[in-house]
Amino acid sequence: MNRDLPAEAAVRAALGTVIDPELRRPLDELGMLDAVTIDGGTVRVKVLLTIAGCPLRDSITADTEAALSRVDGVERVEVELGVMDQAQRDALKAQLKGAGGRRGIPFNEPSSLTRVYAVASGKGGVGKSSVTVNLAAAMAAQGLRVGIVDADVYGFSVPALMGITQQPTRVDELILPPVAHGVKVISIGMFVEGNQPISWRGPMLHRALEQFLTDVYFGDLDVLFLDLPPGTGDIAISVAQLLPSSELLVVTTPQSAAADVAERAGAMAAQTGQRVAGVIENMSWLELPDGGKLELFGAGGGSTVAARLSATLDAAIPLLGSIPLDVSLREGGDAGTPLVLGRGDSRARDELLGIAAALARRPRGLEGLKLPVSIR
Ligand code: ADP
């Protein structure tokens, strides 16, 4: 009748574009839209949050208002927030867990197409976490669905490197990971008060990791990165047991001492039956103002580790790239914005983007699937 009034179909279509920031799916699909009324130029909508005090209530409200205010004829948007009741939450959880109310680790299901990379290093401080967040952010920027499990239990640093201060939301036993730069991130650091140290023994770490992999809702991922603690400890073994089809990425510096320990971390694959997807050399050189290269930590560590692992594992293990020292990589980490997302000339960024592209191209062959093993 009045062509200037908002059409219901247009309002519905606009609401269909609003996604839950953690679940990354439309509110509508998740049963989070309650009443929608159109009264002249005013649209009123009630959004049901999964839990009271949902940390993302403001962004959900703003996104809903923004989407609706773009619809022709809408003059005013009123968003009311409510909270799901237990039956609605149960329905949501059932929907997220998929048919059959899946329990267990979704990445081990035969139908899973997620490539799982466990990022390992011989020792700390070689840039393993920096490499992990940059590869993850680069792949997410390419449109892949990416998650990170920060399993570096004693030295967790992924939340800071990704600029995450938010806690995960819990919907009963389901944990929704915060999303930063398009990447879903869960870290043991999100479950400890302040900067408390974690002094857990192997079995507790194993259970914590298992819980991360079962109870955290990652949804369908193309790639999952696990940032392992340095060395060949309990967590690395737990990862091999819990995610037998995960592949190792070994990060080393060019220094021969670092390469020796990195080789040990990679050679674990011989015992666990995991594959090694490749070696990444970090801190390879420092570019001097005159364009020269200063090889601060020596040279050749990455190619040495790749060659020795190829011999030990009887497989062609490539050196995926060599990343130079770059102040902006460290600054990006301190600021919570991975270097790959910035602009300007940076050889380190180019290398990281090249490695991310190479990993994104690797198919996840079903022949790589193995049954869980147990190591004693
Ligand atoms: P790890 O996870 O192996 O302990 P981090 O990723 O935490 O290592 O890196 C250790 C430190 O080195 C961090 O301060 C990080 O910003 C810095 N860093 C890592 N790689 C580089 C690089 N290529 N250039 C400059 N600084 C780097």
C-alpha cells in the first residue's frame, strides 16, 4: 500500500545477514531471533543471547541495527536483548553438535576435511607462536576457516599475539572460542586467572587438551593449528594420540644448535606415526640499511633440518620458507595484529604469505588418516 514502508521480506533478508560473532553463523539459523515486528518505519526485533551477560551483546546489537537501518523505509530500529531458555539452548547445542549429538573429537571423524598442523620447535623463542598466528591470519584472510589451539601450556602467548582479551563464552558444557582476525582461538591462558603459572602434570594436560578438542565449538574448519610447547614433551605426545592425522610443522632458526633440537622435535614423528608437513626457518637474516644481509644466527639450519628429517623419516620434507628478522613482525605481535595483515614492503610478510599459500594448497588426503595410537 505504502511503498515507503519496509517490506517484511527485505527486513527478513537483512536480518539473515547478521551473524553471531563467535558461532559465525546467521542469528536466524541459530534460533537467536525471537519476535520481529514492523510498525510503520520502526522495526523491533528481539535477539536471544545464548547466555546472560554475553560479552558480545554490544556487537550483536550494533550489527543488527546496522543491517536493518540499510533496508528501504526503515526509520528506526529497536533491538531488545533476551536470553535463551534451557530448551532453546539445548536445541542450539544439538544443532551445533550435528546429527547424532556428536561426542569426541570432530577432527578425527572420517568426514572431517580439516587439515591439522601441529607447530613444533626444539626450543623456545624461535618464533613458533609468531609463525603460527601469522600463518593462521593469512589463511583466514584468504577466506579459509581457521582455528588455533594454543597448546603451549607453559608459555601461552597466542591470545596476546592475536590481540584477544575476551574470555570464551560457555553455553553449558560447550565453549565458544573468541574470534580475532577471522581466526577462532582457544588457549589455556583463557582459563587461568591473571598471569598465574600452570603447574600441571602430563595427565591433566592431556585431559585439558582433550577437552579443548571436544568441548570447544570450532564448527567446520579448513585448517586447525596447534601451537605446541617447545621440545618433545607430554603435550606433543598427547597431540599425536588425540589427533593422529595431525601433521607437524617444525620451526627452527638457522643456528646449528637450534637445528639439532628442532630435528629431535621433528623426529618424534617417527615414533608417533605423524607426518611432517615441512620445516620453516625463522630469524634467517637481518636486512641491513645498505641492502646487505647479516646472518645473525648463522645459516643453513632450516635446510639441514629438512634434509636430516627427510633421511630419518624416509620422506621428502620440504623447507617451506625462510623468514628474516623484521622489527615489524615483533611490533605486530606486541600490538596483537599479525604482520601478514599489514601493508608495505616486508620480506618477512612475503615469506609468511608464501608459506601460508603453500600449506593452503596441500590437499588433506584421506590416505593420511590413521587410527589413534597409544604410546607408552
Ligand atoms: P616461540 O613461540 O618459539 O617461543 P615467539 O613467537 O614467542 O617464539 O617469538 C619470540 C620473540 O621473538 C617474540 O618477541 C617475537 O616477537 C620475536 N620474533 C619472532 N620471530 C621474529 C622475526 N622474524 N623478526 C623479529 N622478531 C621475531
